[in-house]
Amino acid sequence: MMTNRSRTLYAGVTNDLHRRVCEHKYRLVAGFTSEYNMSRLVYYEATSDVRGAIARENQIKSWSRAKKKALIDGFNPSWRDLSEDFADADEAS
């Protein structure tokens, strides 16, 4: 899930999290995420099951804001931008 300074939430699915987060951060794709400056990755799940990932995305999207917030709070209580870890991983390789 991505968010912005106002903590608007966006849930999506991708086969390349690093690439997709960069597209959101730098507003490379027109739409909701660029309009609302969704630039912070605050939650993610990894799986190799595409159908399962899409089902999970739809499940999360159907939840109330409070339930989505609780999911993020449990995984990332400070709502830190988890994509900052990508830079650390890139520098290590």
C-alpha cells in the first residue's frame, strides 16, 4: 500500500515492487497515485501466486479505512517509507 502526507491510501498489485514504487514516487503513470502524490510505501505482501495476489488486493480494497490502517500499524507502526530499504539494497549489490 502506498500513501502520501495526508495518509490517503492506495492498494495495488504488481510483479515488480521496486519498479512500481518508482513509477508512483516519480509520477510516471497518470492516474490516482500521481494526482494524490502517493510516494510512500507503507505496507506490502509478497507472493508468487498471481491469482492470490489479485484476490488479496481486492479483499484489502473492500476493507474500511480503519481496518487498512490497523493492517499497516501492525506491520509498520511508524508508517515509515519502506521503499527507503530499496536504496540500501541497491547500494549493497
